[in-house]
Amino acid sequence: MTIIAAADGSALGNPGPAGWAWYIDPTSWKAGGWAHGTNNMGELTAVLNLLEETRHRRDEPLRVLCDSQYVINSVTKWMPGWKKKGWKKRDGKPVLNVEIMKALDKELAGRDVTFEWVKGHAGHELNEAADDRARAMAVAYQKKTGPAQMPVGPGFRDDDAAVPGTSGAPGSSAGTSDAPTAGSHVSGRPTARVATPPPGASGAEASGASAPRPSLPRAASTVSDPDQQPDLFSELAATASAGEDPSNGISGNGGLASQLVTEAVQREILVIGASAQQQTAVEFLHADALCVDLRGRSVTGDAVLEVLGASGAVDETRVTPLGSVAYHLSYRAEGPAAVTRRSSVWVREDQHNEMGPWLLRYHQVTAEE
């Protein structure tokens, strides 16, 4: 029978305290994490650990549900090219997360693995369960929880008995030296593939247990080049390409999920609420950040932090995606001395096979009349 599992990663701050998890049902799931990592590292590791934990059932098809197009495209499209180039990118630099990628390549060899994209934070039962567990691990690392209290899960359940996991300590990637060598990538094409579910397809039973039936997963949207990585707003693009209404079932400004709007606003408040001496604000600034102050003057460099500084309530927020790697945020800031209207543009730098952090590129302050 087909084993169906969701895999997800979470990072508080991205990078920051991070967690990963895969989930089949309440009795068959596993999670881990690190004190510092990215959500991409998390989701890749979740897939890797799932492959390791089901290695003894490699003859059975495995269906993996992911909400990250980066992860799906990495293992189904880009990995063969990276491998041919000695695990290097087009610019000659090493592929990010290369050790995880190599381990995935080895574990996927000879196995029937299908990857399907599902929209994150949209109520998909298996995806939500994996996301909750990955986030719980990230929070646990943030709180410096002791190993005995980490919510690592029972591991893969084989029929009525729990099967000891093949991985090491929680949050660490298991070694793959004992992985079977049968099967290989043929002509540079990986065994893993992206599924296109047939009309009316339903969930299958998961590895001897009756797993919750997931809603019909969407096929992963295609990204032809790893230099065009999907990011925080790729869900909207994928939904639009499928002919769906972007606002269907999504709350928040500009058709964005409320969680994404909240994250954008919190990121902004962290920067404008920091003093010029705080390193936190500096880390969120783009190297070429430009600000326009109340007098209409353009400032750069250290003077940017002086323009950014604000206190008081923030309301009337609106977030608008600008393509796949930028967004615009407008809001009203009510301070003790003045009320201003503010406008910011945030961007992410393309790092080929992983997107960098969100950085403030432009900020303008206007007095409210």
C-alpha cells in the first residue's frame, strides 16, 4: 500500500531556531530541529528522515506532501544538474544544504517516491499536523528545552508495533552509510517525481494504519530554474496559475493569508521600534537601503535608522506582493508627537538554491494632514 505523509519545516526568524516534522497519523510521526536553521533546511530534513524511517519498506510507494515548491523542485528537477556539476551551482559555488541534498539523492535511489504540493496554512489535515509539530520543535529550541522534553514523536509505526527510528539524536540527520545501493538515478533523472493526481483521486491507506484522508493535493507548480526560487508569496502565484480565486479561503490584505500579513507587520515594527544603536534593526536593512524623511529628503547609510525610528500604535496596515521576492507595506503610525503615514518595500536576495532573509530596501515617512 502507498505510504502517505506530510513533511514540513519551520524557522523562527528564518534563519533562527528551527524545526522539522513528518506526519502520517497521530501514532506515526517524528520531529527534530536545531538551535539555528532555515525553514528550507527543516523541510528537506523532514523528507530525508521520512525516507530513512521507511527504508525497510522501500518496496512500497511513498507519497510526500510538501508546501514548499523549493523542496519539491530540488529533489525532482534540480538535483540531477547539481550532481553532474559536482554539487555546485552555475556560479561555481557549492549548493546550499549540500549534505542534506546528497543524503536525499542516496535515499531516493531505487524508490518509488511521489511529491505533491499542498497549500500551506490552508487547513490541509496532514500538512497542518506536520507544521504544528515542526513549529513546536522550533519553539522548544528557542526556549532551550531539555532533550528529554523535546516533542520528537514516536517515529514510524509499523503495523501495531513502533519501529525504532534509524536516525540519531533528535534534530540530527541520520547517517546514510547503511542505505541500500540498489537502484540509481538513470541518465541524470531522479527516481522521485512530481505527481499530477487524476480527477477524483483519493487518499490511500498509510502503511498498515488508517491515515486521515487528505484533500486532493495540487500538483506542484513548476519553476524552471533554481535561480527563480519560490518564496513567501509563491502560494498566490501557484493558485492563480491553477485558475483559482486568490482570495478564496484566504484572509488578509492583498489576498494574502493573515499569517503572512502578521509576519510582515511584526518585521516592520521590530525595525522601526529599534534604536539606532540596536544591531537588530541593522540586520534587517538592505545594503542599499534608502529612506525619505518628513521633509522629503533622501537619506542612506547610518541616517536611515534615524528616519525609521518610531513609537506608538501601528494600524491601517496593507501588504501587497510585488512579484515573488518583494512586497510593499503601508500603514499609519500614531506616535506621541505626530501621526505619520509610512510606506516600505521589503525584498529578498536570490541565493540560487535558497532565498535570503527579508531586508528593508525603501522606506518613506509622510505627515498625516
